[in-house]
Amino acid sequence: MTGPRIIDLPPGVCLAAGVTWRSVPHGLRALLPGSPVGPSLLPGDPGCVLRVGSRFAQLDAALSGEGAGALLVALARGLADRPKPAAPGLWLLAAEVPAADGAPGHWLGQVTLAEAAEGESLAIQPVPAPEELHADREAFLSAIADIASVTALAGVAVGGSGGKARAALVKDVKACLSKGQGARTDRSAPPVVTVDAAPDPGPVFVRRKAVPRRVLALGGGAIAAALVSALVLPALVERLFRETAAPAPAMVAAVSERGAFASACTSALAAWWPRIVGWTAAERGCALADSIPPFGAPTPSDLAGALPGGVPALPFVAWMRLEPAPGANPVLAGHAARRVLSAWPHGRRESDAAMLLWQSRALPLHPVPEGDRPTPPDPDRVVAALSALWAHRPDAVVDGEDGIVVTAPGHADALLARAGRVDGVVPVLLVMTAEGPGRLTLRPRAPRLVPEDLFENPAPETRPLAAHAAPPDPKGDRQ
């Protein structure tokens, strides 16, 4: 689903979905108080425009949207007028809407609800950014999880035609938010509520007025002035319309380089780790911070303050779990541990049964243009490709709830290099045990939304990322 669409939601009410919201330039707010954004100085059909406060959205001339409201405004008004008042702040609005081909699609928009005077509804302020239209449900839910992971939301409001379809969508949204916030301790998942579009959508799209052509047929001086107006002023005015205030918050899609996890994991596991008399390494592992297993590994509270902040990067941790060696003297083993770990500069947690040591790092992120973003891979194709690489182990590859899991013996670098031959997925978790096969979890390679101001030069024309190959397998196919 691409481009704005006119839909009926509720039936009989025409609403535009998929529009781009912009800020009205400050100079025009006072100059044209009674007009959506002022007249068009360009020849031809100027299309329709809708203004809400200091924000406006515009439709192409080819889209017959005159008299239609905005889906975002209609749902926001329904949210602000609920019997139980909505909390002020940034809200994510989601709905299932019909696509152009009649198939179900999914819409996503953002709006800020501001405090209003006593007895009045909350003030509605659309976030200056494009609304999203997704044909794929998984990509839609992933977009919600990405926004919620980096933005403090007041809540998520799910609209639509109601009934079982909306109830199912609410359930899916709650599940993806709970899963995305499961590894966080700083805040809980935002609330998810249902909302009906207001029967009166409020402001509607109106056709902008064009300058009458007969004005251009005046005398010599007027003609010269008209030529200047036609050649210079339109560019200046259109430039004003294009210059929008910075979104709050401004987000940009970014990805880590292909092979970054494999490189960080192998180098971290090959680095110096303490060898302590009376203790044996029972498990080694690497994980992105949002994919750490719930048991036998560092917890988010362990990592608090250890991971870099204020930089565009994915938090990453490598760990080793030590257990008492069979038959070792516990007194001597404890004394040896205290002496060796006095020089350990990273994180650790100790108990009588085990010791957990870890190192935290970060995988740099790079902004990626919209046209170069990776497309979601076909899960069946990925599983088939991985299964072919481990054809001698029929049960090695399983598509589970947390991702595609490969369970096979071998060294860490060999597992990562072999899985790196399959495009579309990246490793997020690797666990190597002293006894038994290793376990590698992979997920689709998808962009993360991060604050734009973390990048020094987040230009939209950023060159596409190079397709870095996975690190070579130094041991070939040896298991």
C-alpha cells in the first residue's frame, strides 16, 4: 500500500489515510489566519489541503478528496472524547483499513494530545511526519514495536470497524509491545485501548485556490511582475511549505553492518577471560540486549549503566558462566576466584553454585535510505536454505516463536559463518555449552528506528550500505 487513500470509516464518512503532515511556516500562520495554508501560485490544479492548528496535510490533484476528513484527526478526536479521558502525550494510532485491491491493510499515525482548558477536550496536534500504510501485518506490528522501543508513548489506540477484526488486532499489538518491553526495566509497555472514529471528522480537505490566469494578461509592467511572480515566488513559497519543523521526536531507520554481530561475538569470546583453578566454563554466549535469554545470562539490571548511550548503536553483551569443577576444594576455589577476579574490569555476579562474567559492547548503526531498506525475507525460504546447510542434521533448524533457531555442534565462528551465507536474517543470540551443541538464534534483518539527532550527518541521500559478507569460516564445514 503506497500513497494516500480515501476510505469509509465509519461507513458514510470519507477519510484520507496515508497522508504526510507538515508544519505551517510561522510567517504564514499570522499572514493567512483564515486559510488552510494560503493560495497556490503554481499553474494547474493545486489539489486539496487540510489544516489542523499549526499542521497541514496535502493531497495530490489526482486524488478526489475534497470534503474528506483525516483518519488521524477523526481517531484522535474519538480518543480525546472518550468517557475515560486519555492521558496527554504522544499517542500511536493504528487501524486496519481496506487497501486499493480490497485486501486488508494496516495504517499507523502519530498524534500529540495536549492539555486543554477545564471542560474542554484535549487539543490535537498531528506529529509532522508521514503516516504509514502496511500491506504486511508482521511489518506493521514490527513498526509499532520499533516506535515503542525508542519513544515514550502515552498509549496506543486501535481503531477500525470494530468486532473480531479489531479485537484480534488489539491482541496482536499488546503481544508485540509486551515482547518488545520484556527486556526493559526502565518503563512498562504502553497501554493499548480501542477507539472509534468521531462521526464528525472535524476539518476537511478543501481545494486550494489558484491565481486567476487573466491576472497574467495585464500591461507591460504587470506582465513583468507576473513573470517574476511566476518564476521566483512559487519556488520561494514551495520552499517555505517544504521546510517543516523538526518532528518530535525525529526518527530515522538504521541498520548495523552485515556480519557485525558475528565479528563482535567471535572477537569477544576470543578475548581474555579469567581461568580460575577449581572452576570450569559451563557456557559462553553473545546476544543483543533485547535478545538475552531469561536464565543463565546477564539481566538488564546487570547491564544498567554499562552500555553506551547517546550513540546510534545496538547494545551487545558477551558472557561466560563458570561452575565449580567436580571434586574441587571449595575453599581453595573461592580463594582463587577472589584473587583472579580482582583484576577483572568488567561485570560479574557470584554465587556458591556459579559465577557469571560479562563484557558489554555496542554494534554501530548506520542510517539507510528508504529505497535501500531490506525487505522482510520469506521465512520458509530462509528455513529451507539453513536446513540445506545442515542437511546431515534433519532437526537442526526450527522456526520458533523467538526466531529461527539452529542447534548444531561446532565452534562459534563456524556456526556464525555458515549461517551468514543465508541472506535476509541476522544472528541475535548464540549460546555455546561445554557439553552439547551450540544454539544460534536468527531473526529478519530489519531497520531499527533511532533518534535522528544521534547521527552527525543523517542526510536523506545517504549512500546505501555495502553488502558486507559474513566473516569467513576458517574451519570450512568441519563440525
